[in-house]
Amino acid sequence: MLKRVLAEALGTFWLVLGGCGTAVLAGSHVGFGGVAAAFGLTVLTGAFALGRISGGHFNPAVTVGLWAAGKTSATDVVPYVVAQVIGAVIAAAVLYVIASGTAGFDITKGFALNGYGAGSPDGYGLTAALVSEVVLTAVFLVVIVGVVSNSTTAPFAPIAIGLALTLIHLISIPVTNTSVNPARSTGVALIAQGLSLQQLWLFWVAPIVGGVIGGLIGRFFTEESAKE
């Protein structure tokens, strides 16, 4: 268990440092497309490197969703989620040290924070943010469950999952700055405090609900396919 928990912490650290780091340090250079690609690449590389150890979740919504799909033991859920949050917070702290090394850095405006209303990049409200996070997390889990459940596609799962996460970011960065990952949201919010911390509840509730929905949908399709 220790090795698997450490793998989840390290993988989540890499996701936050790579994805949020690109947004914070290079966002003005690479744009939304570059940030979206960065999140996808962190999952792709992290899953290839560490997936054989822990499954490469790096996301509480994925862990809970895979539990709902019958792909993860209930005993793994809490240790994995705790490790993921710790990894995300450490990554956010490292990112803050780097980002604050330049004049004019404003943590409340340039720290890849998730939010709605005043916290949304384009001012989207609570309902839009809620629907976006639930639906996109659900679809993410459908993709994950589908690719890991097939022996033919499983070896290439990190590629499909990374591309799915890239697409999710392309869709929803303007809405919420894209969470679909409570650990990622928590890491930067705990460092930044303020509005992002007040709105953090949404980025736990919506992705977890979406993860369970997606996990159950994925389970339905994979179990039906096995019967045919």
C-alpha cells in the first residue's frame, strides 16, 4: 500500500506542477491550447510511469469513479484521496515559490484557480460551472473505464486518457478554469486562499458526483459487452 500511495501522491504532484505550472508560468505564451495539452501530457506521462504501481488515478474523482465501476477496492479510496491532495498541495507550494519570483505576480489572478461567477475566467455562473464539472467528469470516467476494461486498449490507456483530459480542458477552461479533479483545485486554493477557497466546495461535489455517474455508466457498458 505504501508504494501505491506514494505513486498517487507523486503522480498528482506532477499533474498539478505540470498543468497548473504551465497555466501560471507560461499561459500567456502558450494560450488555452497549450495549457490543455499540458494537463493531458502530465496524465499521459504520469500514468505510463506510475500506472503499473497504483493504477495512475491522480484524482479523487477518478478514484471514486473507478470504485463505483468496480475497478478499485473500497479500502484504497481514502488513502488514495489523501495522498492525491497532499501531492497537489506540495506541487502548489512549489509552484508558488517559483511564480512569486517575478515582479508583479498576483496570486489571486494568476494561480490557475478554479471558480464560478467572479472566479470564472469568462464570468460563468454557478449553474454553468456545476453542469460543466459534473458532465465532463462523467465523460472522463466513461473513457477511463472503457479503455482500462478492454485488454486490447488497456496498454494504450494513458494516451486515450491524456487526450480526453486535453479535450476537457479545451471545452471548459473559460467556464471554471477546468477542475474535474478535487485535489488539483484544493492544492492551489489552499495556497491562494480568498474566493477560490470559498468556492472550493463545488470542485469537490461536482467532480465526485460526475465521477460516480461516469463510473456507473462505464460499468454498465463494460458489463453488457462482456455478456455479449
